[in-house]
Amino acid sequence: MGRWAMTGSPQSDARLSEVRFLTVAEVATLMRVSKMTVYRLVHSGELTAVRVGRSFRVPEHAVHEYLRGAFQETA
């Protein structure tokens, strides 16, 4: 196996193919904040992201989880 070979199970590979990744700009638009705010959340670890080259991609479910947690903190 090469360095880049996938070693996940068929179930985890299927779930990964269902993940929708958003750009930082898309996340900022969705959350109605600036791109810098999204970068701060990613760098602080509050928002899960994957680095692709020099940019980040955020799983859509991570945005929903973050927002759900933010609502619970303010309630």
C-alpha cells in the first residue's frame, strides 16, 4: 500500500463520500460572519476543518454542530 492509500472500512468510506464540504467563504455566508471569524474558529479548534493545499474545507455537519452548541450556550 502506498502512502496515500485509504484504509477505512467500506462503511466509513461510504459515509465520507456523503460528507458535503464547504469553503470558508460558504461557511461565512451561511453563518453571516466574516471569513476572518471562520478562520479564527478553525484555528482555535472550535470548528472542524480539513486542510486542502493552502485552503480549508469545513464539513457541513461541523457547521451545524457548532451552531447547535452555540444555541445551547445562550439558552
